Amino acid sequence: FEGSMTPSSAQAALLTFCTVISLGSVGLVLSIAVPEGGNNWFWLMTLSPLAGVYYWTKASRKEEIKVKMVLSDDGNSVSEILVRGDDVQVEQMRRELKMSEKGMIYVKGIFET
């Protein structure tokens, strides 16, 4: 299975917000440590949208999950399904298809219905 991961605008906004706070903190420390610069250090915060732009341009990627079905000896039923891919995507696929790992028993969580 193949698909592409697209950038999330909410993640880009969160990254930009966190960068504003971080650069504001750096500006505060620099305004105390280097008083000759005055409050001009806070202009560093104007660079924070660059973090969101960088994320937006680099976040798209192609994801691939390989699935191999192993048949039983009689050839009529599937005895195992081997899945290889990104950990997060494999876990999401396992949850969606309600499958469990070999030798594991699925225990329903307290928040699941």
C-alpha cells in the first residue's frame, strides 16, 4: 500500500506559535544579557513564520506499507499476515483492522467502547 502524507496546517500553526514563544524568550534573555541592543532583540520573533514555511515545504512524504499473506498448509486460509512499514502507520492499520500481533491477546482499553 502506498500513500502520501500531507502537511497539516494545524501543525504548521503550532510550530510557528512555539517558535514565537521560543524566540521571544531568547530576545528577553539577550535584552538582559546584552543591554546595548535594547529591545531590538525581540525582532527575532519576526523570523518565526519561517519555521512554519519550512515545515510546510518539507513535511510531505510518501509512505509505504508492505503486506505479505502466508497461507496455511491446506492452502485455503490465511495463517499469518506480515506487515512492514512505518511504526505509526502499522499501528494505525492494526487498530483500524482490529488485528493483534502474533501470540498477543487484544485487551480493550478503558476509554474504548
